[in-house]
Amino acid sequence: MAHGMRTDSHTSHVRSTGWRESASRYALLPLRVFLGVTFIYAGLDKITDSAFMSASGAGSIGEMMEGVRDISAIPALVDLSLKSPVGFGYAIALGELAVGIGTLVGLFARIAALGGALISLSLWLTVSWSTEPYYYGNDLAYLMAWLPLILAGASIFSADAMLATRRRRASGLV
């Protein structure tokens, strides 16, 4: 038996796929903008907060990591960060900036989304692991929000789309 498209399906209504196709094309744009802006803001907030970028003291990355060490899912990861809390703080902040910019601009969007997911995963397993009930912690929600962007990338209003169009034109496919 040959496999193909059914032609006897319900067709009594006129299909208007224009708005659906348009909605599908733009569906991930609000998520991309939200995550990009949020991660840029989070990175800048960390870098510009001198209290946060300290090994110890009120509001410091060191104090925060000490506070979650015994209640995190992976204490060894927290121990690793405590070897150089300021270095870890800068790594997270610069990672958030790179992920945010890549996501917002749509440059290497899947890689940026993977970076965002890894940052969110590490924060969920350390900082917000013990949040009860689990849905009060935002890191798990951010992790889930990155997944569609890992799968789909940035197909519209993105550097990736512009570069793909340029490659197709150069190869004569457009």
C-alpha cells in the first residue's frame, strides 16, 4: 500500500493558512525577545553589582553559594564555584550576556539557547533546587523556555536567517 496524503479528508471549509503560517513563523519571537532581554539584564545586573561580585559579605555570590551548598542537588558543583566565587560570578554574568545577545540578535541562536539552558539547569540544580513547591523557582521554567529555541532556532528577524539567505543566494539557490 502506498503512503501519501489523503485526498478524501474533510474539505468543506476553505482553508486560510496565511495567518496560521504567519503566526507559526512569528511564534517564538516573543519568547526569544523575553529571554534575550532578561539574560542581558541579568548579566549586566551581576557585573555592575559590586556587592554581588564579592567572595563574601551581604548579597555576595560567595555568601549565596555558601547558603545553598547543603540544600542543592549537586553540592560538588557548588563546591567548585566556592573555589573562586568571584570568577564563578563573572563566568555566569558573561555567559548570561553572551546568551542574551546571541538570542536577541539571533546569532548562533541554537547554541545561545543551549547555553541559556545549561545556565538555567546549573542554577536550578544549585540555587533553586530546594524551592518548594518546585514551581515557585524560576530556573526550571527558564530551562523549559529555552527548549523550543534549541529545537527551532531563530527563523525570523535574526542574523542566522540573514546569513542563511546570503548563503543560498551565493550558491544560486534563491
